[in-house]
Amino acid sequence: MSSRRIIPPAGAEVVGDGSTIVAIATAMGRGALATVRASGPGVRTLMRVLLESPPTIVRRATRCVVRDVSGAAIDEVVVTLYAAPHSFTGEDLLELSTHGGLMAPTAVLAAAIRAGARQAEPGEFTRRAVLNGKLDLLQAEAIGDLIDARSSAAHRLALRQLDGGLTRRVSLLRDRILELEALLAYDIDFPEEDDGPMPRARIADTADTLFDALGMLLATTEQGTLVHHGALVVLAGAPNVGKSSLFNALGLAPASRGYSRIARVRRRGGAAGDRSLEPLPRASCAGAGVRRQCAVRRRCGGDGRRTHNGAGSHRGHQG
């Protein structure tokens, strides 16, 4: 086994800092498998350093043994190589399916870093995909939304955005803006051409069509915010009418903590829950009775606003 470090090849045609990055792509914890991903101009050299009998054919899963720079075996993995520009990042990309848990993926990551790769920053793989034209900014945002989705509606919305649904709508709006600009420029620059001046009605119709399309897109903001952050539902009523029982019967509190939630309602005057009741996620709270509505508002309403509004961002809905 070679112990040489990675030297990125000259003349790389991708955008980036020229480094080869590596990271564990799956969540840490106990499980059967984990994925370690590397991307950059030095991926093939990294592959030769780390792998015994590295794959020679792209896009073919190959069983290999990972060894560190001293030659000691680390793990048996399944490796897939993606050649630039036909990869997620647009660069040479290597995916190693390791055994799960803490030690195996961490040891593979450490071996790759010792071989010369750099620990990737959060979101750096997606950033390189954007810089290399594999994704646009809306699609990159959709990846985060897909990961964070808490309901089937948010999941479907993120998939449509990742597929380019919102991108196509924005692109169509851009075309209509350019069309209106062209009509106005023609009317200003060539008012006495043989075809005569540009009819004002045509310019007005084009502008009206554009404003209608913009209005339709902006009108989806509330729906998009609701899908991403959920709806705030308040259970209010007189004392001892069953709000706590309804709160837990609806499954708004996790089953393992249901009784503690009920106790909190009785003891502190309010409780908050957060759960996906299809098709939208909902943040809910129950109070101890209308006679203590001020306390409920302070203790539950504030939490509900934070849960419901999230970061307070406004999102469009391309559905």
C-alpha cells in the first residue's frame, strides 16, 4: 500500500478550491450501514491509497477492503466511483458504504483525511454541485427542505422543487419580463418604423399577464409557510372539560411522554405539542382553562409561535 498524499491533478475543469473533500454523509448512531463520501480532483488517488483492489469501472458497486496508510485493515466496504462531470457535485465522486455504528465510518473518514483529503464543511457537497451547474439555488434549498420535512405535504413540495418545479416557474417569469422589456425598448427606440409604433394594448396585455403570474406565485407564500412550519392549533375551554385528554388522544404528545405532558398541563397551566397530522405538521397547545388564559398565552403561546413560525421565513409553493 502506498502512503503518498493526494496531489490534485493540474488542469481541473471544475469550480472549487482544488481540494478533495470527505465527510460522513449519514447520521451518526447505531445502524447497519453508513456512507462516507469524497469529492474532488484527488478522488482517484485517494481511492488507490485507501482501497485494496480499487474499482476500475465507474458506476459499478465493488466490494473492497479499506486500509490505512500503514496497511492495516479498517473495514470491508462497497465502493462506487462517479466520474466528472457525471456526478452529484460535477467532480470525481467516491461513495463508500461502510458498516454502521461509530467506529467503522469514523475510522474510514480519519484514514481519508490522513491520506490528504479535507474534512468537508457543512453543505459543501451541495455548494460544489451549485458551483458546477448541477443544481440551482432553489434545488439546493430543496435538499435541506427534503431532509427537514415533517409531513407528507412538505416532503412532496420539496421533491417538486428539487425536480425543478419552482425553477421552471421563475424561469417563465424571467422570460415574460424580458419580453416586456423588449416591447418597451422597441417602442422607445423605433417609434417610426414601417410597422408603426408598438400597440399600447399589446404592451399592457403583456404586463398584465406578467403581474398575474407574479401574483399567483406570491399567493402561494402562505401555503408554503404552512407546509414548512405547520399550523398552530389551540385547545381552549373551561377547566376540567377534557382538554388534556383530547390533547393526548390526538397524539400531539409523544406516547412515551404522554403522562408527563398531562401532568404539566395540570401543574403549570399549559402544554405544547408538535406532530405531523397529515397532510400538514401542526403545533398544538392546551391550557388549564379560560380563567388562566393569560398564563396559557405566556407559557404556551410563546412556545407555539416559535414552533409554528420557525425561522419566520417566507417560502413559495410551486405546486
